[in-house]
Amino acid sequence: MSKRLFDLKPEIEKSENIHQEYPVLDKRKCVKCGICSKTCKENAIFWVKDKYPVFIYDLCTACGACMIVCPNKAIKTKQEKSGESFINRVNDNFWLITGRSKPGITETGPIVSEVKERAIEFAEDRKADYIIFDTAPGTHCSVSSFVRC
Ligand code: SF4
Ligand code: SF4
């Protein structure tokens, strides 16, 4: 009887962290104008008049829009791990490149893009005959990130 793909138990050859740049407020430069909060489409910046904005990291997708619009360059970045990619060996000629987001990450698009890039690089290095991609169904961010990059 032939072995089905999901019966195989690939071994992890290599894992690599995936990082994203998250916003951090520099209070010395912030004038509490709230422009960043009004710009954030994820509602990840809580702001009330005359107060410093507060970042809600569970909602932040690390898109960088708040950093771009801040008139005082009061938003810096910090690099944080958002997921991992894995190179799995199924057999001598068959490799599986997969990714996993950190628990609590709502925006997985950047992880999908990074895993796809690593898979292409890996396939090119090994002069692979074929590369087959698979992603989640639907039209949400992770799928559009996959198709775009
Ligand atoms: S846009 Fe810049 S200056 Fe204005 S509240 Fe946000 S961080 Fe502060
Ligand atoms: S990086 Fe993007 S999602 Fe995160 S707080 Fe700034 S504008 Fe919002």
C-alpha cells in the first residue's frame, strides 16, 4: 500500500526565528497629538486627549504606518520574535518548508511571506525540480501576503 503524505513523519533539519519590527514610543519626542492612533487601521493604539498613546501589541501587525505618520518621529521600533520557519526532511528528495506563528499573533501575513521566501531560497540552493506551495483557503491577509510576495 502506498504511503500517504500525512503518514510520513518528516524530521526537522533546521528552524529559524522570524522577527518583526514593533513600535515603541519615545516620550521625549511625543507631543500627544494622537495622529498615530487615528492612522492605525488595527485600532492598536489607544489614545485620549493630552495623554501619551499606548500600543496594544496583541492587535499590532507591525505595519509601520504609525511610524511614518508621526510628525515628530516619536515612534521607534523594537524587534520581536513573531514566529518560526522549519525545514523538514521527508526523504532524500522531498523537503517540506513550514511556518508557525507565536501564540497571540493575529496577523500572520509577514510569517507567510518569510516562509515563502525561505522556501524559494532553499529550492534554488538545491536546484530543485519542483516547488509546490500551499496556503490556507480564503482571501484574508495571510493568503494575500502569499500571493503578493
Ligand atoms: S503621532 Fe507621534 S507625536 Fe503624535 S501622539 Fe503619536 S507618537 Fe506622539
Ligand atoms: S505598526 Fe501598524 S498596526 Fe502596529 S500600532 Fe503602528 S499602525 Fe498600528
